[in-house]
Amino acid sequence: MARVLVVQHEDDCPPALVGGWLAEAGCELDVRRPYAGYALPGDPAAYDALLVLGGSMGAEEESAHAWLAPTKQLLRDAVGAEVPTLGICLGHQLLASALGGRVEVNPRGRTVGLVPVEWSDAAADDPLVGALATPRRGVHWNNDVVTVLPPGALLLASTPQGDAEVVRHAPAAWGVQLHPEVDAAVVARWAASDDKPAPGVDTAAEVARVDAARPELDEAWRPLALSFARLAGERALR
């Protein structure tokens, strides 16, 4: 059985659907919550994959959130050991920052709700997202974006506004800005606690849209989790 280390940054950003899909594929999840006092493992190579989730904090807010710097080191170590690694939203930003990229508040403003994914030509041959490189939408709820990719990173998808959406950082390391893991219940919690609503965005309406799109989103992003589980399983067999 493949063992997946999951780093969760706050209660409102659980592994949710992706966690369920990984378990469905036979993975065992070790969920660490460093914000609640759970220690991070020192060696990611003891696992078959690393999943770093989202959160409301910024990727550079290391003084306010003491576990972010160790999480970045964990990501660097995982990349160095070629442990299959996936960062979601904040996890995507932490991975980029850890490897020498830049993360900033999006100058175009917040991205909230369902947004189309625009794939690059390189995505079709990618071992994680190759089968997904067709038109689909993803859930967004973010202030920050990766504005400068780390050296050697490959852009696999963008938002219609040109923000980095899916990035491969190394042979076995990816970041996604969208949230493949969330359902309407998780998004409703974000909307209820949102103290920085995007101008002109009705967050309650966005929650309803996510709920209505659930079959579409499951079909779109379950294959991502299953592909990641496959990579973890391949490592477990080595």
C-alpha cells in the first residue's frame, strides 16, 4: 500500500475529495496538521508521495506561521529524492517559493469561483495531467499567485487571465493553483469566513455554482488524484 504524507494548514482546508479518491485508489494517508502541533516528518523519502494542501495564509508568512519554513524544506527534500509531490493552492505557492520562484498578491485581484483551465501543448505528454489536458473548470479561492516560476519549471496550464495554474517543477513534482479537492461544503466554510470579498463577486452564488457543478468537477479532477495515486504506487513497488 502506498503511503502518502499530507500536510494540512488549517481546519477549513482538509484533503476532502482528493483524500477520498486517494484512499479509494488504495493509498494510506498520514495527515499532519502542524498548526495544531503535529510534527512534520524529517524525511519525505520514507513516504511514497507528498501532498501539501491549501490555506488562507501567504506562502511568505513564515514569521506568523512557524511551520511554513519547515514545510518548504520538506518540499525541497521531496523534490531532491524524487518523491511524487503535489501542492494545491498554498501548497503550489510554497513549492514554487521553496524552489526559487516568486509568490505575490495577484495584481489582477482575487480569483473566486469556477474558472476554465487553459492547457499548454506540453501538458499532453505529462505523466500526471496528460489525460486531463482537455477543457475543464476548476474551483479557485485565492489572493496570491506564482508570478515568477522557479528555474527549470514547466508551465502546463494557465487561467484565462494568464496566471500560473498547473506547473511541473521536477520530474515528479507538481503544483496546481486550483482546488481539485473541494466540494460545496468546504467552499461554503470559506465563504462564511471570507473577510476580503472580491469586488462584484457574490460568494453565496459561487458556492451554489460549485454545488451544481459537482458531477462535472468530480469527472474533471478525480483522474488527477488517481494519477497521483498511480505514481505513489509505482514508488511503493520499487
